[in-house]
Amino acid sequence: NTAEKMVSVASSHQGQYLAAATVSGKVYLWHVPTGHLMRVFEAHYRRITRLAFSNDDSTLLTASEDAAVNVWLLAHLLSPVSADGYEDITARPAPLYSWSDHTLPVSDIFIGNGNLSGARVCTASLDHTVKLWDLATGQLLTTFLFPKAVSSVIMDPSETTIFAACEDKIYSVDLYKRRQDQSYKINTVESLGGMSRVESIGIK
């Protein structure tokens, strides 16, 4: 049992670790085979909206209503050391990156294929934008502006197209076309339709 209500949960891809987040911005990290609580730390100062492990399980990403996305090295989370050098599972770790370019709550995260040195990350926000990041360097690659708040984002398996849900519509962005003309216009985003609010997007 935990002292707070969990609002978001994510499992590592190899099933070794389970992360859960709270309204207050804390993250709990368990080792699944043993059931041991490995870490409890304050990741954000407001409600965490999304947790996601990178495909190689080297990092855990947290998104929040505080408009930030933090990238945490899993190895650092599993070796909790306080300032005086003793093990302390409640000691706050330092994130590898802290992305604060969004101006409103971050609603979703999508992590592309590859490991820490090659993956790209999409972050979606109520500020009508999707931002594309390089996980290796932490640098912002580009920003896409949509007509409405973005609730969910995903990339196709080839990572050439971004799909973003905005209320009752799903929009697609051709990343190859974007690289070709080096400009972004709203007419390069096309509506795929919808009947009611889109809660999530998936690709098979």
C-alpha cells in the first residue's frame, strides 16, 4: 500500500520494474520479481500525467501538469544515495534532462525506437504543441503547432509520421515532408476525423 493515490503507472519493457506516480508529483519505483520498493522521490511539484520507460529501459520519463518533462537514468534511481553518502530511497535524484519548453500541462509522451544514444521523444501538451526531442543530447529538434490542445501523441513504426489527437480529431504530420521543405505549415497536418473526444492513439 502507498500513502497516496496513484494516477499513472508504467512497466519497464523487460518487466523488471514498475513505476507509479501520484497527484503530488512523487514517483514510486518497485522491483517486480522481489516486490521491493526501490525508490520514492519527488519528480515534479504538480500532478504527474504520464510515465514512460525508454525501449532499452535505461531511462524513465515523467510528464506533469507543471509543464515539464524530466528524464531520469534508471541506474541512478536504483542506487539511492543521500548527500551524506548513505542509502536513502527518499533522496531526490537529479534528472538527466529537464525539458520545460511547454507552457501548459504535458499530456502525453511517446518514446521512439532505439536506445539512449539514438531514440527520439515526442511530448504533447495542452499548449497546442508537440515537441520532438533527441534523447541522446536532450536537445529540442522541432515544434509542431496544432489547432487545439493535444491529448495524445504517437509515431508510426518507421518514425516518419506523427499522429496527434486534438479533442475529436486525429492529425498526421509527415516528418519526411517536414525535412524536405524545412518549413512547417498548418496545411501539412491533415485531419483523419473522429466522432467524440479521442482519449488515446495506437498503431498495430
